[in-house]
Amino acid sequence: MLNGKILKDAIISGANNISNNREKVDELNVFPVPDGDTGTNMSMTIKNALVELERLNDFATVETVAKTAASAMLRGARGNSGVILSLLFRGLSKGLDGKTEASVEDYCNALKLGVEAAYKSVMKPTEGTILTVAREAAEQAQEKKCKDFAELFDSLTAFAELSLQKTPELLPVLKKAGVVDAGGMGYLVILKGMASVISNGIMIEAASSDVKTESVVTNAAGTYETDIEFTYCTEFIVVKNDAARDSMKLRAYLESIGDCVVVVDDDSIIKVHVHTEHPGKALEEGILYGSLINLKIENMKEQHKGAAAKAEMQKKQRLAPVKPEKEFGFVSVASGAGLEMLFKDLGADVIVKGGQTMNPSTEDILDAVNATPAHNVFVLPNNKNIIMAAEQAVKLTDRNVTVLQTRTIPQGITAMMAFDEAADFKANGVAMTAAIDTVTSGSITFAVRDSDFEGKNIKKGEILAMENGKLSFVERDVTKALTKLVKKMIRSDTSYVTVIYGSDVTDETAQEAYEALRAKISDNIEIVLVNGGQPVYYYIVSAE
């Protein structure tokens, strides 16, 4: 029989083992872009349970240990691999519910529940991943009908290793790169850490504690380390009186008097956002296109001063829940002062700092939802590796929450611009989701490792151009890559392009890149340059 003390020590040993080996697991990631790597995400997820487990005494039941670990891991889950890992342990917890000690049969049944929960959480499960490794190890160990836990865990690790070695046959991209699946390897590493306790009575100790989270949650009054060039954030909606009038001319005028210009035109209205020293001029120009409604003008410099102390406090502690006071609210994930400010100007109540290399946890997103003063909350992950963690947060709050499937920053911006205060929660969810599909997203980043990917021999440090999440081409020069990418993204119906430059691009370099683009792109297409300040990506591009 398995008691709580042994299970607790086994989970701690598994957490230490993945922590010690996280870099080796990270290196298995096939795609060479900087991201929230698998080993790091899995390590941070399971390590979230350590403090809670260490508080338990040696007489805790297997039910208590499993529930404690599962709850902490669910809240600490980061990235898709971390969420799947937390669900495997959540199933284990359900299977051990009500038990003081567990038999081999109990444990095998609990593993099966975990696998089922993990598969259900993924819209389109892909074989050749951690899902396959966990499922095949559990199924084969159960079929073997092991006599004791030492035999069970020896079998689990052996079967998991065999399954892992087959992952390249199930996923051609792994085979071509000559590696096994990173998530499957991470799961095997955790099983081996647990088996060390259960089979040999030896707990693996942590070699270091260098895995740290950098995600920070701030509310809409957050402060920034950059100067505010234009004082007034100006927003309004134009109810058009002349459908033939070209809103691109309105956009061009606004760009001449400010920055962070966003103009969204549909059949009957134009939604406008601009930072400017002359809000009156923006309104006067807007009224040429129709009648104005929903006017909002805010002094950003005064907001900045008043919010500095409050935001500094929020960086040091979790946000406290607040009572809902309005109908709709927004939580957005973003990193970079310019991007964070843009999302807040568009209406985001709370920003979770994070993104490609800094996947926030389920708990980070949960805190943000509960700190949003609204009954109905939209969450914009803005990254494909954050969506699953956001969806888990929905299950932990009493707010009415919809996670919009925004995989990129441009999709998040467009979704927020599509929000209609007059529509209900469901209708807005549908409209904002539809708006996501109208955007072509691109980015310029760099390779963090040598790789042979999709027929391209990529060297560490080379410039990567991405289009809609897929590798488009490899370059050596950032500006050349930007120009080439934008030209590829433009379609016959493209009317404007937004280029958001990151923290590693100077204002001068960005302006030079803009001029190079302007010389290559038709004058019929508006090009907007925005200082996003984001890490990792030299440029983020949208074409609409």
C-alpha cells in the first residue's frame, strides 16, 4: 500500500528532478524561437506544489497529499505542457479521493482518470506528445497488473521511456530534428524522480532553485518607465453619415497630430483611438465623418503620476479581489510598456505581464480576473501557449469569463477594438472572435539554438520571420527581414499595416525601417509605426 508520506516525498523528488534537468528538456524544443520552454514550464508548475506539500505532516493521507499537490499545480500551471501536467495530477487526486492509503489498483485507476482529463482539455489532441507518453505508460502498467508499487513505478518509467522513443515516428517534425518530444521527456523525468523514492527509498535533492517567475499583474492605473510624449488619450466613435468617405484619411490626419493611432471601420461606425496634444483637433476631424458618441479624453501624465506608488505596491504583492461594479471587463496579457499602455487605452482593466518567454500561471490570470471590477470578463491571452492556462482560470472564479482565442498581440488589439458596449456578453464574444480571423499577424525574432526546421538549416542568432505563427523565412538583417515579411503579408484587400517595434530596436532604427517599408509598399496602404517596447520580438506586424 502507498501512504501519504511516501507519495509526498515522491512528488517532491519528481519536482526536484525536473528542476535539475529542465535545461536538457528545454533543449529538445524543435522550434528555435525564444519561448516559454517546456522544461521550465513543467518545472515551475510542479514546484508550485512544494511549499504546500512541505507543510503537511508525515501522517497526511494519500487523499490529502494528492489534493494538495493537484490544487497547487493547477494554480501554478504555466504553458500548455504545465497545464497538461497539472491535469494528470488532478485526475490522480480524483482517483485517490477518500483514501487513507492506496493500492496499486487504486493508483492505476487514478492515472487513467488523469490521462482522460488531460486529453479532454486539448481541443485537438496530438499523438507523439506528453499525452501519448502518459497514456501509454498508464495503460501498459495497468495491463501488467503489478504486485507492488516498486514494480508499478519501474514499469511506468520503462513504458514511458519506450513510448517517448516512439514519438518521432508519430510526429515527423521530431523525426526530422532528431529529437524526442520535450513534454514527454519532462513527464518521464518526473516519473523517474518519483520512482527513486518509491522503488529505492531515495529522494532526489534539488541542485538549485533558479527557476523564477517574472510575471507581474498590474491594473489599468499601472506605471511605466518611459516618457509620455503625448498628454491626452482620446477615444470616440463616429456614427457615419457618409459611407463613401475614406476612413484611411482620418487615420492619416490623426497620425500627423499624435501616435498610437487605431482606426477600425465597419459598415456604420468608425472606432478611433489616438494619443495627442490636441484632442479637440481629433474630434473636429472626426465630426467630418459623422456624429460623435462615446467620447473619452484622459490626461495620461496625471494618471501616470497618481498611479506610480500604487503600481509599485502591486508589483510586490498579489492583487486583491474586487467587487464587480460594471457589466464588462478585460484582462490582457502583454509585455512591453508601449503594448501595455495600448491595451489599457483600449479598455483593459488588468494587464498580466507575460508573453513568449514569460508564460504567466493560471493563478496570475485568476488573480487578474478577480481584480477586474466587472461581472463579465474577457481574457485575451495573446499567445498560443497561454490559452490553456487562461482556460483553467475560468474554472476557479465565480465571474462569468470568456477566454478569447487570441494567439498574437495584433489579434488581441483587433478583438478589443471590435467590442461593442451596446451588445451583450455572448454577442461580443462572437463578434470579437470573428474579428480575430481578419488579422494577418507577423513577427521578426531570432533563433535561440541551431535547428533544422521545415527544410531550413537555422543557426543560432539568425533572424526569423514568422507569419501567423509559422516560420516564413530566415534572414541575417532585421530591417531586410521586416520589409520582406510585410510584402509577403499584404493581400489585395489590405488597407493598412501596423508595425510595433520592441525594446531591442532604437527609435532611429525603427524610423529607418519605416522609411524602407514606405519605399517598397504602395501609397494606398497606410503604415503605422508604434513603440511597443516588447522583449523577444524586434517587430510585431499586423496587416488588415
